[in-house]
Amino acid sequence: MNGHAVFGDFLDTARGQVGSSPSHRGASERGGDVQQVNDSLLRILILMGRYVLDVTAGSSAVPARGRRVLTAWGRAGAEAREALSNAAASLHEPGAQRRRAGLAASDLAWRLDAASVSLAAGRDLLHTHVGRGPGGERELRSEWGLVITSPPVRRAVLSEMAGLARQIAPLGARFALSPSSYGTPEARRKLNASCQWLWVLNTCVETAQREDPVHPADIELLCAIPVNAAPPRRLPSASEPLAGLREGVISSAGRVRYAEWKSGSRPAWSPGLTADSLRHAATTSTVTSHNCEILLRALATRMGDRTGLAARLLQAADAAGRAREGWVQVAHALDRITTDTRGHLSPSVAECGDLALWTGRLAYSDPDWTLASGPAHEPRPPESLAPGPADLPLAVSAVHHACDTLTSLAYAEREQVRAAGAAQRILVPTRSLPDVMDVPRPFAPALPDRVDALVSLYDRAGQAAGEATAGAGDVAAAVQAPSRVLTFARTAVAGGYPGEAAHAASVGQSPETAREKRPRRDRRAGRERRELPGPVERTLHDLGITDTELLERGADLDRASERLIIDAAAKLGPWRARPSAAALSRSAGTAGLVNHALASGSPTATALLQRGAAAQSQPREAEP
């Protein structure tokens, strides 16, 4: 919405580059060097392994026997790391010189290289929010860092890596067994074995999905994570269109949150923490809260009689009014204190003023409204705020972002005041102290109860702003406004999805029914039973057979063979040694049968492969 790159841009590009559409299937079988594909696949496997390592650190230390005590996703994380390690080990050649990306002759190798570039850029985007400090400790660099490290988003990352594995495995396996590709038998076996481990990875994650499904909101939230950078500053013009005003509010809100996070990382003794800055932020937040109240009431009127939503907006408007009163009390309390440094305004002060200006231009009819204009102006008519049905979600998003920012700001400022008070930087007039205190200076450090009272005022403003945010968030979820990811972000950290109740009410469903019918990406889309026929059916296709009955008989034989192999594997004891994946790919016929069994997604089929042996001998790969 603000033109910033989001993680989903890179993930969608990677999916598209390895997508197994009919044209891509044909391209992957037109020939090429197997070794080049192996090199390209190894590169993307290393990147996928880094993604999984980021979200499952520590789970691989649990031995296989002890994984029964882990959660479904804890087991999936450990098994995914093991599967990717084995897949990479199948391709790894010690001392081999890897080809540079972009020099591949085959279409498949080129597409895998392109997907690797997209995945690397996406991981770099996530790491703008989470990094490592000087001592190697994890360091959160933005409020999105809390989201990225939350369990729901970690599960979403695992789910997306499994989805990529599900796309890549049939492409690589077909290439390895294709008569039109060229390469040594050993290179073919390595490629096919690596793809078999990708099917194992997908099965491990899908097993966890069946036990504890990833919420569709978590996937949407992961894809919506933006790059950690402040949007460019822009001020509204007198001729700013309505769409520009909405986007300006959202962009300005993002700049406030960005500046506040940066301010929160400064030490308590920072000279930038002044009473002047606190006072200006409280004053402009008072104006923004009032503007949000006007906007919420206008949206309630525009919503009309839609079930429950107008009432929810009016409740949010009342909460925004209480937030305005809370900020007024904070501003009055700040008038009675000072700090040991004065006259300096922090960068967030200007951003808070910009947000008040943008929300005012959106709330009032006057195109020249400024902060000096005050509230005595004609509000924008509700029908003008959202002229058409498509404008309503965008208008809700704008006010939702503003309310959410006010909530974050209140708690961030509260913590700064608390830290300054502990450092005795909050000063009050000496005459306001008890008579028993003889201080020979005009100002003295505030007593703890005075600081606590100020902290409580920030708490009240934050709580009221939070109630307004929750109301706007419920409506945003109901009307499918883009800002619903803000609610997803808050609840991913805290747990639960309260917006579902409002969504259910808006369409006359119970919350349980709404959860069942909520749009969900088909995690089994493109199952390999359709994309990768079994050996018998494939042979019939190669012979040019088009008779439906014969093809179905071939498919039945493949299914029976697959069931036989899976049942036989299930009868093996848990500690019975299995052959390696490469050994199971020694002949094209065996490889095809095993591939078909693994592609079925049956957890029992993974018992065909010996786990861990390849991973133990694999040296640590450098970041590509």
C-alpha cells in the first residue's frame, strides 16, 4: 500500500520461477545437463535450510527418540532440518567448484537459480527486522521482529518451505529420469535422491498440518512483512485526492512507529529524551485521537445497517474519544515537569505532527486544514469519505493504522518516562515537594509516586487507544481491509484471532463456521498424483496411449505398487537399517516406484529412507 517491498513479493516470485505449470513441465524435459541442475538445486537447498534453521533453532539437538515429547510443529521442524540436510548431502561433492548462478544452459537450472535469488532477497528482508548483536545474541530491530519470531509465523515459514519442496521435487525427479537430459548415472541418482528427501520434508510438515493446521492469517501475515525502512516523508497538498489522503495516513503512521522503535532503543541518559519532545507528542496525539473519533463516526454512518459493524465502529469512536481525553491529561501532567536536558525535539515529534495533519485532512472537508485550525471545522461527509464499496476497506485501513499507531506510541512513551524517572531525569519544581525536603535548587528529581502517576496516565491513554484499535481491527477483518494484517500481527504474538468473531457476525455465521469456511490456500494443490504419473501410467503415455480405460488400469497398478511398498516399509522395525536414498535410485524403475510412493504424502512412506546417515557426513555449507 505504501510501495514498500514485502516478503510475499519475493516468495511469490520464487514460487512462480519453480512453478510446475504444463509449459514448465515440458521445458524441464527438453534436455540439459544433470550436473548443472544438481548445482542449482544445491544452492536453493542451502537457502531453504537457512530459512528452516532461522525458525527451528535448537530443535535439531533433540535426538530422534526424544522427539515424541515435542509438539507436532517441533517434530516437523527437526525433521525438516534433517530432510534438507540429507537432500543437500546427496548432492554435495567435497572440493567441487560450484557453477556461478546465471550460467546454466538448462531451463530448470536457470529457474532454480532465479528462485534462489528471490529466496535470498526475501530472507534478507526478514533479517532487516531480526539480527545478531555484538555478542551473537538475537536482536530485534523493529516491532515486526516480534512477529517474525512468533510461533505462528515460524510455522508459516515451515509450511512455505514445504510448499516449495513440493514444487521442486517432481521437477527434479522428472529431469533425473528423463531420457532427454544428459549426465552420468551417478549424477542422476544424486538428483533423484535429493528430490526424494524433498518429498520427505513435505510429508513431515503436512503431518503437522493435519494435527495443528496453520491458520490462513499466519500465511497472509508472513507475506505482508515489509522491509524495515521508514516510508518517505510526504506532506499533503491542498489538492490531495482522497486515495492520496488514505495512503498518506498509512505511510505517516508507519513513519511514527519506525521512529518510536528507534527512540525506544536509546539509553535512559540520551539527551534526546526531553519534556519538550514528550509534550509535543502528547499534544499532537490528542489531535490525532480526535480526528480518529470523527473518522470512525463517519464510517459508522457510511456503514449503515450492516450487521453489528456500525455499532462496533461507534464503540471504537467512543474509545478514541477516551484516548483523546487520556492524551489531554498526559499533556497537562507534562506541563508540570521538565527534564535535565531541554529544547531538543526527537525525530518522532515531527512524525507525530505529520500523522495529526494527515488524519485531519482526511477527517475534515477543508482542504487547507492544519493543526492550527483546530476542531471547529465541518467534518468530511460520510459518503465523501468512502464514495464506493471499494473505498470502504481502504478508509477503514487508514483509521485502523492511525489508532494502532496511537496505541504503540502511548506504551513506547510510557516506557521512556519510566526509564527517565528511574534515572532521576524527570524534574519537578522544588516547591511541589514535601516541606520536609530541603532542596537548594529550583528543580529536583520527581519522587517515585509522581513518576508512577504519569506512567498511569500513559496507561489509560494506551488502553483507550487499544480499544479503538480493536474495534477498527474487527471491522477491518469483516470487510477484508488490507489493515487486517495489523490484527494478525498483534494476535500472532499474543495468540488468538479476535477478528473472526466480527467477520462471522457480518455474514451471519457462527465463529466456528467462519473458521471452517475462511479462504485457505490449498496446501495440497498440485499433488503429485496428478503431476507425476506412476511408472506404468508414464510408460503408457510415452507409448502414445490415449485410451482412458488403459490409462486408468495403469494408474491402478501404480497405486497398488505404491501401497505394497508403503506397507512393506511399515513392517520394518523402527531401528531396522534402510538403504540410502541414492541406493533406492540405482535404477530408473526403482526410482520411479519410490518417487511415486513418497509423492503420495503418506507418513509411512518416509520409512523407506534411512534418516540421518547422509547428514552426518555433510560439511557445513557457506551461505550462498
